[in-house]
Amino acid sequence: MHRLSRLHERVQGFVGAPIGWTNTQASLNSTEAFENDGGFGDLDFGLTMQLAEATANKPYMIATISATAPTGGDPFTNV
């Protein structure tokens, strides 16, 4: 049980949810077009783990596992 608690102290989770906004303006001859769009991008999540402590002759060893969930819309088709 003690080993499990030490493992837990060396693991850190993360989540990223980017938010974006665009403003597009186009003008051709006498025609003007304006469009605003915004929303969330793809969700990114994972774990960072410290695998080994640093010593005088070697640095910390750290590993990261991450994944992306396609939760954002298509920026080219507005879907």
C-alpha cells in the first residue's frame, strides 16, 4: 500500500480546452462580407509521471502520456 501512495504522489493529470474567436472581413469591388465565429477546440488530456529521482549524476526522469479528443468543430465548414 505504501508503494501505491508514492506512485500517486508522482503522477499529475492535465486537461486543455482551447477557446478561439475569429473575425473575418472580405471586400471585393463593392461587395463586403463579415463573419464572426468562436468556440472550443479539441480537448487535450493526459498524465505526467516522475519515473526516477534526480541524483548528482543524472536528472529527473519524467514521462508524459497524452491524447486528444476531437470535440471542436471543423473550422473550414463551421460544423
